[in-house]
Amino acid sequence: MIQLQKIDKSFGSQKALTQLSIEVKSGEIYGLLGPNGAGKTTTLNLLLGFLTTDSGQVKVADLDVASQTQKARNQIGYISENVMLYPHLSGIENLNYFCQLAGFNYSKAALGEFLSTCGLDVSQHNKQLEAYSKGMRQKVGIAIAVAKKAKVYLLDEPASGLDPLASNELTSLLKKLAADGATILMASHDIFRVKETCNRIGILSQGKLIKELVASEISANELEKIYLENINN
């Protein structure tokens, strides 16, 4: 569902990505782990069609992003570190607004079901966003992606600033989406959250994929050791 094939990307003389190849299948959560400046956000922006490659091919749901940009974007639900929503609208009003922008019209009951499925307590559905915690806003952002019927989810540092309970809820929700067939790519520098959430992990350093690991085959301590050894070399 996600394919990055031998991607090169530079900004002027600065090499952002070098021969990056990643494939993420349906039902899989892939963690792109790396420090700030490693190329994680550049990778997501290529998948979203906001940037073009210097060489290589980017595909989402078998669609070439360069030539079929809008069709590819229609398959994607994107959740950023800071979900941009309207603070003076309620959670359900925000969800309804963004659904309508995407061409979907749902009943209030259906909108509420999306929010509940994504972990937002029903008592919060009609409260204004300005009263929401960051974790609650993340749930609305994910509900927007779910209601859009996204097949692919791209997440940029989704657990940043979340408390442990909200982080665990995020992990559970992403695993549920994957179990239902979604393809998820999560970019993060949070070693523990990536280990707990993902099936496979790719370590990205200075624009190069330097290691791929199966999460179930290593402990968090082992992952941290491998990560630091590779990042520091």
C-alpha cells in the first residue's frame, strides 16, 4: 500500500534522502524512527505529494503520487504532531466540517460513532475544542481520517506531548485500525512508543535507511541500543 523506491531528494546542496526504499503492506504499522533532521517529515511530504522526488518512485495504494496526486491523497489520512482544528467549534462540529470538505455527509449519530470509536468520550463530543487536551484533539484528528475512509494513515510524531494514558490509547487505536486492514506509517523519535506500536521499524539517519527491524524480535532496551549505535556512527 505504501511504496518508496530508491528515493533521492535534495534541497539545494543539502541531501535530505538518499536511495530510500520502504514498503508497508496492508494491515501493517511501520515506524520510521530517527532524530530531528533525519528526513522523516520529508518522507511524509513526498507521500502526500507536497514535494517531488529528484529520482525514484512514490506510490500509495498502487497510485503513483507524482502523476496521480489527488487520487493518492484521497486514500490518505494524515495526522500531524499538532492537529489543526477550529477551537470555537465542538469536536463533532469539527468532524462534520472536515468530512463535508472531503465530500462526506454523515448524520450526527454517525459522527458521534466515529468519535467514540476513536476513543473520545461521548461527554466531550459537543464541547468546544479550546477545552480539549492534546490527546483529545488527536482523537478528533484520527476520527476525521477514519471518516474519510482512508486506507493509508501517515502520522508525524503523533505521541509528542501526550501523557502516558493518551499515548497508550493512541497505540491501541492504531493497532485496531491496522487489524481492520489499514496501512500505517508513523514517523517518530520516541523509541518506546514505536516499539510498543509498530510491527516493523526502520531507523533513518541523515536521509538514509540504515536498519530495519521486526519489533516483536527485540526489547525496548535492545532497540534503544541499536538506535544509538547506528545514529552515532
